[in-house]
Amino acid sequence: MKVLILGGYGVFGGRLAELLSDAAGLELLICGRDLTRAQAFCARFRGQASVRPILLDRRDIEDGLRRLTPDLVVDASGPFQHYGERRYGVIAACIAAGIDYLDFADAADFVFGVSRFDAEARTAGVFALSGISSFPVLTAAVLRAMASDMEITAVEGGIAPSPYAGIGLNVMRAVVGYAGAPVTLRRGGATAHGIGLAESRRFTVAVPGRVPLRDLRFSLVDVPDLQVIPPDYPMMTDIWMGAGPVPEILHRALNLLARARAAFRLPSLVPFSRLFYLVLNAMKFGEHRGGMIVRARGTVAGRRVTRSWHLLAEGDDGPYIPSMAVEAIVRKLLAGERPDAGARPGTHALDLADYDALFAGRAIYTGCRDDDAEKRARSTRTSSDRPSTPFPRACASSTPCACRGAGAGARGCGAVPGCWRGRSARCSASRGPATTWP
């Protein structure tokens, strides 16, 4: 199988190649506008998959497809927000050539609009899936698990990357590009607009049984989730997604610039992208940990509930998560399992079981919490019994919890209301799949 990766030596494309390095018989075409960088990447690549450096500009994609005849094209270049008039040129070329297509697109409008090619892709018998990354694929998988017994009405959450994860220049161009600009989302039951990076909320990522990330500031980002997830949930009135980069002092500086641009109608901050890129990648200090949180409000049997799903990634494993969704689909293709033909956002591309397999053997942990139960547990304690952390005490009972899954510890065994021990020695009965809901 031959896979052409546009931006194959970049942050996301390079990590995808590394994730697929053990796939014998897979040929990876590492493409981009800088042949020297492509050659350098291939020279240091190690694995059973073969790699080949290719000089290829996305504007010449039609010629590249005729010359290289790949089975699959993965667009890992970007920034997708800045593709201009021919923003869907690669997708159109792939469909015309009868070649399957995936991308890492993080631009909400781009991903939402890819369905316009659905009929053409079906006729050609190929798939074109857009937004195959944590936003929105992992978010959507989490919400489908929650919705198994819950009618979801509101969603909020975000990703907090490790300060050591590194960020590509194109990603920084995308982020700075929408700073201070209108971001389409759903608010109060209607389509509305927030201001990119000018709105902030605080979340604590706390996987049951693991030391939580410290309370972090998240700011509104223009990600596909905001537009492609609400159509799956007719009762959803609100959705908000943010990013929590550190150090916070730089985060707050970007917040101020975003607010200034919005208030004084200043031009785009894209010319400052390289400056932010250099500064953010230079200021690497603190914990080498990252995380993600998805919190949903809704009803279960007429009762209002709030649930949250947490992910914690330790060390170098976290930065690979955005590339894992494409990895999973490629491995499915190698095993003979194809997505249905058509062009659409990738919200239904994977389930949480697929992510469980991807996370296995890595320092990546997930778990669920019943936020309402924990809040009630805290409110019923006396001030002297209240813990110093914002979370309930881990269960100290010698009786195993009668709950299931890593996240089931949020329900607890009853010895301590709102027990969140999860996968622990005493709560041995809760050692089920990490995505099982209590």
C-alpha cells in the first residue's frame, strides 16, 4: 500500500510516519515543498515501512497523483484556514483520480464544507474524510459513548498540550489567524459567534486514580467540533471548545492581543506567527504532561446530569495522539476494512474502542466522572472533612468498588460518596475497559 503524505516531514505528518513505521509492506511518500527536509526526515527514519522523499507542492497535486499513483493521500500540511480559492483542490483531485483521501484539517469551515463532494466521491467509489484528529474524531467518540443513555444538551472541553510537545509553524499560523476573529458555534440554542482566543474558561483534567493536571486556562479555538458535532444531537443548545497552552503568561498575552484585535478591528495577527512560534517553542518548562477534557450536560431518564471524560498523557506519548486517528484508519485499510465511500467530516470514523487499542501500552490514561455526584459529595461534607483538592477523596474502603471501568470510580463503592479512585488496588472491581460508563 502506498500512502502519500503532504507535509510528511512536518509535526503531524512526521509523527504519523513514525506511528506507522512497524507496518511492513507500507510505502510512505514523504512529500513537501522542501526536498532537503524530506530527505533529512527519510534519512533518520527507522522501521519496517519504506519511505521516499518527494518534492511536491499541493498546487501541483494533479501531476503528483498521476506520477506517483498512491492508494491514499493524507494532507498533513495546512494551515487549512488559509488555502484560499482552491481550498478543496487536493480533495477534488483525489476524487477525480479515484484515490482515497484523509486530512488533519483543524479549520471548522473547511471540515464542515467537505460534504459538498459527497456525491462525487460516492460515484468514484472513494472516501474523503476530513478532520481526522483529536478534534473532532476523539471528541465525537466520547460523546457517542455518553449519549448511550444520556440526552446531551451542552458540551464544553478542550485540549492542554504538554509544553514540550512542540508546535508547527502552520499550526501557529492557523491559531494566530483566528485570534480576535469571529468563531462560529452554537450558543443558547442558536448559531452564534464567539471571539477566537478572547473567551476563556478553566478546567482541571483529572483522570480517576491519577495525579490531575493543575487547573488550566483554556481559550476558545476555531475547531471542527463546533460545527460538525451539533447536527448529531438535536437537543444540543451549546458547544464550546478551547485550548490550554502553557506557559500561561504567553497564553494571556495572546488573549490580550485577540481582544485588542476584536475591540479595535485590527488586521490579522498572522504576520506575528513566526514570533509566537519561536517564543512558544523556546519556553519549554514545567511538567511534560498533557490532557484533554470533554464535559457534557443533559438528562438521563428526565434527571439532569453532568458527566466528564478525562485524558492524561505522560511524557512523549501525548504529542502523538493527534496523528493516531489517521494511523488507525490506515491500519484498518491494511487489514481490509474500508470506510464507506463518500466525502464527509470524520466524526464517525472511529469509536472509543479504537482509541483504547491505540493507547494500549502507552502512558495515556482515560477515565470518566459523574460531576454531579462529586459535587453533592463535597457539599455534604463538613468543612473539617473537606479535602484540599477540588476532587473527592479516593476510596479508603477495603471493599472493592462495585462499579465498572476506569471512569466508574466517579460513582464509587459507596464507602466514600463520589469515590474517584478508579483503577486502584482496593477498587479492583473497576478494572474494566477505560471507556466503560458506570
